[in-house]
Amino acid sequence: MSSREAVSRQAFDDYFIPMFAPAPFIPVRGEGSRVWDQAGRDYIDFAGGIAVNALGHAHPELCRTLQQQAGQLWHLGNGYTNEPVLRLARQLVEATFADKVFFCNSGAEANEAALKLARKYAHDKAGAGKCEIVAFSNAFHGRTLFTVSAGGQPKYAQDFAPLPAGIFHVPYNDLEAARAVIGPRTCAVIVEPIQGEGGVVPADLAFLRGLRELCDAQDALLIFDEVQTGVGRTGALYAYMEYGVTPDLLTSAKALGGGFPIGALLATNRHATALSVGSHGTTYGGNPLASAVADTCLSIINTPDVLAGVRERHEWFLQGLAQINAQYSLFSEIRGRGLLIGCALAPAYAGKAKTLTNYAAEVGLLALIAGPDVVRFAPSLIIPQADVEAGLERFALAVARLVQG
């Protein structure tokens, strides 16, 4: 079979290591907030590539940037720098608390770098004994061995033991539980301002403020994992800005490249120097293609109109979901910020989130789950109102099917 011959969904089962269970249809084209499969059927996209396609599919400015850069320079390696990555770094630093940036290829890599930086900073300053990391139950920080250990979901880590030591988990939004374990040996606390994979659960302001105070008292680094919440997703450029709690390190990915793989670790000057030449690295990180696209994507999103539009779209979703729930009483809670929205199923429908998203796909809507009991929406930040309304109409059909059995 040549690389250009027609392929079917069966090819996945034939050739792939079976880590995923993709949908039975294959999307082949996207434009804005809609995609089309091999049969020409259209779907409204409320999944956003798992909060990645922040400007939808085939955004004209991102396409132009990618095509222009592809004709100039693709890759160099870390022995050289390049113009697009320098522009992107400057834009991130000028827009955030950070003084320095490290670029990689994914959220997991960004979190890996953050955790390594935190341990090295503590090792250099206080010795090997200050090495403990505090994380939270139901968190998700990636799939590397270090980040999956920091994530608070044993189902993702338990089969890969022995795991990295010195990581302690406490309940999310439980400041007293955190206070009981954060101490002189703690080098870092890593937390999501909104737990995404863990159910779209926002942090309490008092919880994040308390973590900031505890980290200051113990000279531990506060790491905000904003892989899913960052780059406009909540209606601010980064969620820490809404909370008014500034971390020492921040990780970003997903929406940063608008669909092109890129991740970033943001740090202050005080902590950035812990990673010196040769202490960490990446082959592809900060390559010109990814950096050029991310620079354009960030410049589009970090504007008052787009960020205000995210907050406006949040209200569109809340109103439409409230109408659906008034009719079917399927959800116990609708939560989240901006365009990261979680619909928690009522106890009578526990465990049915994937069934509901499968039904939604059958009527032309792409949606996500966040655990077995939560349907998650993370659409384009600029999704048109007509697509929101049409998508919710399709979602209502799926809800009706689930409720009616």
C-alpha cells in the first residue's frame, strides 16, 4: 500500500500500538469550528483537540505563518537560536510574570522541566534533603514517568512502578491537608488552577493563596500547571491572572501553538538559573516552525476583544446548558471558567459520560470527557454563536437519547 492510498479506521487496529480507542470515523478536513469526515459528514467541534485548537481549524493567519516559515527554516537544534523563538519568548515574558522561558514540545515536557528545575534549585541551595514534591489527588500533569507520578490518578501510574519517590498527594482544594505535608523538605508544590482531566474543578481562591503563603514560608517553588487553562482558555491570558496569585514557575502548552505542538516553562530570574548549560535539553523544542505559529497564535489571542469574547461565550454555553438541564435534569453541576466547561452527571447517570459523548458524535458533535462522570467542552476561543447554538441543539439530542434509555 502506498502512503497515498485510501485508508480506513481498520488501519488503526492493524498498525497502532493499542493505547487509544479512536472514534469509528476519520476527520479529514476542518474549518473554523467544524470538521468533516471521510464520508463528508460535518461535526461541530466542542472538543478543540483537547483544548488545543484555540483558534479553530485552518485559521487563515496561522496557515499563512506556517506556510511562510516552512519556506524559510524548519529546524536547527539547540546549538543555534532563531528569530521566531526569540520573538515568541519576548512576547511571553512581556505578557506575564516571567523573566525567562524554556521551550519544548508538550505539556508533559514542560511539567517535567518544571519539576526538574524545582529539585535542582533546592538541591543547589539547600542540599539533597530538600526534594519532596506536593501534588493533588485527581491531578493530571502528563505521561512521562515523573509527571504521571506527580499526577494524582493512580490508574495512570500504578502499572509502571517503581515510581519516582518523594511525591505526596493531598486532596485538591484542601488547604489544611496541604499545610500538614508542606514542610522544610518540600521543594515544590504543583497545582492546576482548574483541574481539567480531573473533572473541570476550579481551585478556591483561598486555597491558591494559602499555597502561595506556605511555599513562601518553606522556600518551596509554587508551580502552576496551566497546560490546559493557559492562553486565553479561562478568559484571561493565564488563569493565575484572574486569581491574583503568582506562581514561581508556570507551564504552558496546548493552546499555545493553536494546534502545532509546542510547550513552554515560564520562570523568574531567581529560579531560572538553576538550569544551566547542559542540565536539561530538547532537540525539537523552540524550533522555528512551532515558534512562528505560536507567536502568531499568542498575538491574536492576547487581545482585549478575544479574551472578552471568551467570557461572553461562556455565558452562551451556560444559558444553553441550563435550558437543556431544565428539560432533562441530567447534570448535578455545570462548572468551569471561560471555555473550559464541565457538565457533571447526576448520580443516576454516573459513569455515562463516554456514552453521552459517543451519542453526541453520532449526531455531529465532538465533545470530551473529564473522567467517567463529567462531559467537558473546550472549543475554539472564537467559536461563532451560531455554532454554539447548533452544537448545543445536537448535544440536546444526545442528552435526550441517554435520558430516554
